[in-house]
Amino acid sequence: MPNNSTKILLLTTLVSGVLVSVSSNSWIGAWMGLEINLMSFIPLMSSIKNMYNTEASLKYFIVQVLASASLLFLVVMKTLTEDLFSLEGTQYTSMIISTPLLLKSGAAPLHWWFPGVMEGLSWENCALLMTVQKVAPLMLMSYLIEINIFVVSIIITSTIVGSIGGLNQTSMRKILTYSSINHTGWMLVALTTSDNLWMTYFVIYSTLALTVVSTIKLSGVSFINQTFMTNKEITLVKFMMFSSLLSLGGLPPFLGFLPKWIIIQSMITNNLAPLATIMVITSLITLYYYMKISYSSFMILSAEPKWNMKSDKNKTSNTSALFLSSMSLTGMVVCTIITNIN
């Protein structure tokens, strides 16, 4: 919990903006909620001490304003043509209104701003951008989305870009960014099936993303080559970080595999086996670059510089990261046991 009263106020209005968008029954109300959310997140991102934070907040502001202005323009056009402020509309309407929402959520091919913004943020803001900031656009997408050529092309592009884009990255932030783009494709598929499935996927993804961010922050790692030189005294943190990364990639029997398993089953039931095949292959590519980091750090290299001998003093962060990573490791087994008991 932040100890700064300004941050607490901004986080409150950030969540309030999401709730306004989600609970609105008109597009104007949804747009107002998105604007409240944006105006709360910009001050959280920017920092006088860090030039990169200010640059990232400016990039994010320009892109989000472009998306918001486009959304407002399209909503007004919809009102003039259909004489309604309602959330319902034709297929053509759903396609054009979905475009600014996809830009806001960072889905490919409208993802061009996402890696640059993530690279300049602190780990706490990275976690917010990957989780909370996706709720309102994706929830508004659920009113519009249905399986057609436009949605399928966005899903395939997101999964392919998210998997291949992370292969040549060295920054942990950019790797998590491309993983988030890949997961956005899976979330869009979940939205076409049911809201409950999307909620399940999003909650599990958010838990895993928070776990990865909290463990990476504990270890102080920003680039892949730093994982080889993490402190030997915090081997547990190293183990938590890499097991959480593998869970985020969807490796069974970790928790991250459970929502993907459910989505694959629902897609096969709905005669979407070719799309499911493409998504599974791209998910394996995502898992490959996580395993590449984890394997080389665990098995091959174990060098440690002398200046890395200080022990970690923050016991609270350590405990929360340990709790989250234990959920990531054992969550799928527990869920399976509960299901079989019932």
C-alpha cells in the first residue's frame, strides 16, 4: 500500500474511472470513465526525478488521448446515424468502435506504443498498465465482440506479435510487454466465449503478472544478463521469479496453464480448432523465451559480483512475493482438487 496520500487518492480515482466505465449503460458514460481513469494514471506515471518516467507518461498521454478522441467521435457519429446512445449496434458499428478500445488495451497491430511506454515506467506502474488499465477497454469490448474476420485477425496478430516480438528482447520490461500482448489475444478469445471465462483468465493473469513484478523488483533485475548475477543469499527469490515466469508462460502444472486449458477446450467445442492451433503454437514460442532465461540462469551461469553481497532487508515484500508465487505454483493443483471433490 502506498504511504503517499496523493498516490492513494490517484489510485482511488483510477479504480473509480474503471468502475464508471464498466457500470455505464451508454457510450458517453463509458468514455467519461475512461477519461477519469487516464487523468488519474498520468500523474502516477510521471516523476520529476526520472526523465524516462516523464517521457513514458507523455507517450502514453498522446496515444490515449488519440484513442479517446476517436472513440468520442465514433460515438457521436453512431448517435447521429442510429439515434441512440446505447451500447448495441450493427456489425459495422462494433468494428469501428472496437478499434480505439483495442488501441487503449495495447492489442496488436495497435501495440506500437506499448513497449516504449513500459520501458520508462517503474515496476509498480508496469503492473498497473498490464492489469488494471486493461479492464475497462476489454470490458467495453465484451459488448461488441463476436467471431468475425476482424476479431479473428486481431487475435491472430496479437498472439503472433506477442510471441515473436519477445524473442530478441533483453529487457525484462519489454519481455513482459510482449507477453501481455500475447495474453490480450487469449483474453479476446475468452470474451467471445463468455464473460465468466474472461474474468477467470484476467484474474489469474493479473495474479501472475503481480507475482512476476514483485519478485523481479525484489531481485533488482531489469535485463536478462542481470539474472545470471543475482544474489546467492536470495536463491528463494530467484526460484520464485523464474517459476512465476514459467507459470505466466502457461507451463503445466503451474496455475498459468489452467485458463489456457479452459479456453482451448471451449474453442474446440465451438469449432475453432485451427485458431486454437495457432494460439497454442504462439504460446509455446512465448514459453520458449521464458525457459531460455530460466534454464540458463538456473543451470549454466552462477557468477556473482562482490558488490552484490548485501542481504535483502524488506521482509514484507519478501513475504508477499512468496505468498503470490506459492499461489502460482500450486493454484492449478488446488483448483483441480476442489473441482473433483465437488
